[in-house]
Amino acid sequence: MVLIKKYFVQKALREAKIDEYLAKRFYRAGYAGVRIIELPIGHRVYIYAERPGMIIGRGGQTIRELQYIFEKHFGLNNPQVSVRRVEEPDLNARVVASRIAVLLERGAHYRRVANVMLRRILAAGAIGAEIVISGKLRTERARYEKLRAGKVYSTGYQVEYMVDRAVMHVLLKPGVYGIEVKIVKPVRPADYVRIKTPEEVKEIVEKIREEMGLKAAEAQAQEGQAQTQAGESQAEGGEGGS
């Protein structure tokens, strides 16, 4: 039992180290995550990014380099690497955080960058979003700037399946900046309530009346059939007695 626990702990630590390595190296490519599948013939590594070409490299050179690193430094057996484009990058917190980091490196103003990203996230269909940028933003003293739009869940069961969160650090001339992004995905929450329109209520009432009318007609038909069968049985009984 101890060996089984140790195996899964080591596996999780290895995946976390690989994820951290890829996030630091390929944040300019919009790195979004990694998935590692263990097969009998080796390991299959799927890397998700906004710009897969920057990870693949010219002629697949970067892919071959990653295969060597995964095998020698992370202990993967015969790793086969595939890079896939992430679906809906505007709803992926890691991709948005990497975009903010790249724009800050280019000298863009942090508040303008955060406002632009918030608008893009909401335009993609998100319920809400929150962006926190911390560091020496305007003075020598570190502070943080928080921008929020829409509805953002911080606690509760909804956070587990609705909120995508990412944290990234970028080194600039004033010092290290921290970037935190929370995106509430367009998923129906558990406490979702919608008031029906009068037209919808009217349609439901009509359907209920139709169903009740059909049920009443079926009941009358069954009752009439039962009376007919009872009359026939009485008639057969009278003939037998005579």
C-alpha cells in the first residue's frame, strides 16, 4: 500500500515539475498546460498552447530537444511529444496571464493591458473575470492593482468546476511582477434560476391541459370498455342459466 502511494506521489510531482518547466520556457507561446499518458511502450506527452509553432520549432528541432530533456532529466520512458492548439484561448487563464506578461515586457501600461484583457474575456462569453497585477507599479513600494468584471466566484462548490485560475511571474526593470487571472467559464451554476416569460408559462399550461384531457379521455374509454365486458359476461351467464 505504501509503494502504491509513493508511486502516485512521485508521478504527481514529476508532472508538476514538467508543467513548471514548460510554463517558464514557453510562456511567450501562450502555454496552456500539459497532459502525460503512460503507455506500455513509453509516455505520450500532449502540450497545449496558443501558438504551437513556437514550441515545435523549425523542422521539429524543439520537439526533439524536449524529448531528450523529458527522458534524461524527468525520467520519462521513450517520450513522444505532441503539441496542440488550445481551444478558446480567451477563456484560458494561463494563456491570458502569458499575454499580459508579454505585453508588460514590451512596456505596455499595466492598467490598460488588464482592461483590454477583461474585455476580450467577457467578449468570449465568460461570466466574469478578475485580474490582479502586483509589484512596483508606480513607486518603489510594491502594491497591487485589481480589476474585476462580471460575476466572480471566490468560494463554494462553483469554484471547482467554473473558475479557471492561473498565476505567473515576470521579471521587469522595476522588479518581479505577479499576475493572477481568474476566469469564470460560461457554465450554468448550481444555483442558476431563470424566471419564465408569460408566453412560456402559457405554453406549459396548455400542454398540461392537453395531457389532462388525453388522460381523461383514456380513462373514460377504459371505463366504457370495462362496462361493455361486464355486460357481455352477464349476458353469457344468463344464457348458460337458461
